[in-house]
Amino acid sequence: WQLAPGRRYRIRDNGERIRSTRNTFCKGKQCRKHTLHKVTQYRIGKARLFAQGKRRYDRKQSGFGGQTKPIFHKKAKTTKKITLRLECTVCKYKMQFKLKRCKHFELGGDKKSKGTAATY
């Protein structure tokens, strides 16, 4: 975000820089107040082989008959929504916080330098 000259609102610059710590409300039973949270980017874990949907899909795919379910090809979006994972430094309560779509995402709040790759 950049502050517009002489204005009170901010301009979107298609890149987000987020600090690695954030003071926000903790919903944990011990806290229930504003505490310091450690911020990390949420990443999707490895898919489980024995989840019900995967078992059902594998059962349907087995044998003759080819591909049984549609495979999505018409990708329209160029960006993904960024999900932050906040961890309370006091009680270790974890929660997720969703950001808007952005092309470049940077954790740590450092200044952007030329030639750095987008990290998401």
C-alpha cells in the first residue's frame, strides 16, 4: 500500500509487505486480549491417501473406463489469495487471517529490491 499524496486513503500497488509480528486479539482461553502474534504464510500440506474423497476417487478410477471425473483446465486467475497464520506468543493459539489477492507477497516488511522473485 502507498499513501496517496495529500489524501487519507491508500493506493494498491499490487504487492503486499507484511510485518513478521502483529499485535492483535487472541481468542485463546488463557488470553482473550490483544497480544503479540508471530505471522507466517499458510501453506497447504500433503494430501492424505486415506481421506474419504481420495478413497472414493481411486475406487471409481480403478478398472476399465478411463477418466471418470472432470479435470479442470480453464484456469482464469493469475493470483491467489494469501492466507496468514497467526500464532500467539503467550498461549501458542493459532488462527488464520485472509488477505486480498496480490501478485507479490513479502513477509518481514523489508523494502522491495529489484531482481527479487515473487514468493508465494
